[in-house]
Amino acid sequence: MIQYVYTTFTNYDEILRDLEEKLKLDFEPEFYFLFLTESTWKLYKKILKFLKSKFPNCKMSGCIVEGYVTREGIWTRGLALLFFERGVDVFWAKGKTAEETFAKLKESMKDWTSAITIFPLFKFKSGIDLINFTLSNNTVWRFRYWKARDRESKIRVLERYSRVLEERYVFPANKALRVFDGERPVVGLNLLPLEAGYETPLIFANYEVLERSAVAVCLKGKTNVNFHDVFPERGKSFEETAEIIKNHFTSVREVEVTKRGVAVGDVNGIPAVEFLRRVRYVRVYDEKEVLNMLERGKLRTVSPYALAFVSEETHGSSLLGILPYPILTYPSLFELDGFYDRAFFVGERFKGGIKAFKSLFESKRFEDSFDFFVIDANVIPMFAGRCAEIKKFADEFCGDYFGIISSMPSIKTKNLHKRYFSEIEVGLCLNVTGTSVMVELRC
């Protein structure tokens, strides 16, 4: 059996009173997910302590989400718990880089049919961490990258700096999922909140708070995993995909990007943020403003402007949002080595609106399943109140279900049924916007 419990209260005492009444389950759980929202995550220590007293022998994992979807509605406050009677195990690992972490994680995962991995895409630990990042970032660009004599020298500078980014700040999602062969589907919950602070994203495993680690929630029963993105199918060549990008997005400009690893050196010869400022007349925040936003947990991580890169391997595409923050060497949330240097500066939009996500629910295979789904958090700033239609899709196509709204889910699987725009490596789908995943579980 699978059962969810939620509370929309945000005061700790009210949360406890509500949960004490609702945590009378129909079974003894083996595992549960804890999903906190922006209104409750700062209470995580008290909440974990309370839940451990209620379920001391129960395995668990969790994180912060933007919202959750139940039979009763869509909520962006409070917290939710999703309990499993059996058939779930949880593992976690920590390494110096995403590759090392996921290699360790894969080694520990046993007896599973599909898995949900949870990991942070990007995180600052403190104000000092941000200051060190900004100083090293801009120093690398001004005194090494810009003074490099030729393109090869610039690439070597970016290669070295990319290693620093990966060891301290960035968990590139494609490098993480690449360690799996795709025979069994692996979903990536690549965490990056819409508004970030020093402590976020938060990840839990068996009542512990994990730093720069990855968790695997392994499902052992009969499952079916569906991936969906809102874009047209990708082309069969760079030129075909380029034409799709030009027709689908707004204000498209072809550009030349110097990049290596997870570091972008320049766009048409100038820093990516400066390119954004000149082309779209966007005001760039100064360092004090960024520091203040991070301290308040209000640093915006979404942008309507992005670089669309085209994969050399599949001719799929992934977008990298460009944010108006004072950095010269721009960090990427995914490894860029497998993409063409020719890219496209675009304005983001979803053709078809919120209804573009309906196909995820239409692709359901099981009629008697409990359905757990993840919808890209960009629906909140893009569609606001129209997000309620997601619940209508679930009501129409699902029996029992529970969903979360979180940052752009990804997947590694050999069971893809169309030429997804977001398939940037064979069997690996990743984009920073417009993706969704559903796991159908037969209880």
C-alpha cells in the first residue's frame, strides 16, 4: 500500500497537532518521503525529530519542493509525506565530484527495478562561500582567460576552472546519470529551488541531513516510468534542430560559445552575463544585492533567457538559463563538452501552455497503479493559477496519485518512445525547463 499525508499549516505547533491526528496509517510503513515547502523547510530539524519519534525504524528520504499535488488540491505551503508499506530501499553516497558520488551510489544499489535519485545541482554553504566563488570566478576570467593568447589556451583555463566548480559547487546532472546503463530507469531529482538560500537545497536520508551527496530511492516492485518534455521532437542533424529552436522559441540569435566542462568563457567574445545585458538590456545585480538575496533565501534561479545547446551525439538540445548576476565565467548545470560550440540565445516559452504537460498523463500504461509524478517547477512562474490544470490531468488519467512540483526532473533509460528534444545523450534526457516524469507503481 501507498498512502500520503499532508498539512498546509506552517506553524510548528499547528503542524504537530494536525499530523498527530492524520498519522494514523492503514499499515506499518517501511519507507516514506518527506517533502517540505518554502514555508516549512526552516523547521526541518524539529520536524525530523518528531517524525523519528513516530517512525524510529522506518527508512526515509526527502527534500524541499515548490509544491505538491493531491486529490484535494495543489499546495505550495505546509509539508507532505508519502508512505510505502514495502518494496522500497534507500542508499546514499558522497564523493568529491558527481561522477565519484554516483559511482559509489551505483555500487551500493541492490535489488531494484527503478530508482529515484536526489541530488543538488548547485549550492552555496555560506556568505564566505559566495564571496570566495565570486572572487575566484572573476579572477580566473580577468587574469587567466581573457589574457590567454588563443582559443586552445582559453579552453585549458576553462578546463581547470571547471574542475574547481565541480568539486565545490556544481553537480552536473548528465555526468551524474551517465554512470547508469539505462537497463533499469533512473529518475533524477536535480534540486535547484526557484529561490535559493545558503542552506538550500536540503536533502534527507534516514533522518540525516546530507551535504553535497546523492540519494537513491530504489523501488523493487513492478513499475513503469514515463518521461515527457513539452518541446517538438528533435531533428536528425544540427541544422534540423536549429530550425526547430528558431521556430519554437522567441528572439532567437545564433551565437558562438567558448566552453569546457561546466564553465562558459564567453558568448560571441564577451561574458555570458554581459551578452545578456547588451542584447536584452537587463540590469545586472551587484554583489551586495546577491549576498542579501541569498541571506534572505530569495535568490532567483530562473530566467526567461537561455543558451540552447545542441548535442553532437543525438542532436537533442538542453537550455542553460542566463541569470543577471555579476559573474564573468558562467557556470553550467550540465557538462557542455558533448555540445556544439554553435548555440542559440533564446527567449523561453511553452507553446501550448500548461496543456503541454497533459501528454505525461496520457502516456500512462498501468490501469491499477499508484502514480507518483514530478512536474517542472517553472510552471509556477510561467502559469501561476493555471497550474491547477495539472490536478485535472491527474484526475482524468490516474486512479491513486501524488505529485510534486520540483526543479526539472531528468532520466536515464533505454525505454524512450519518441525522439525527445531533451535527449542529449542516448537514453539520457535533461533540460532545465519543460520536463516531467511519472513512476507508475503496482502495489
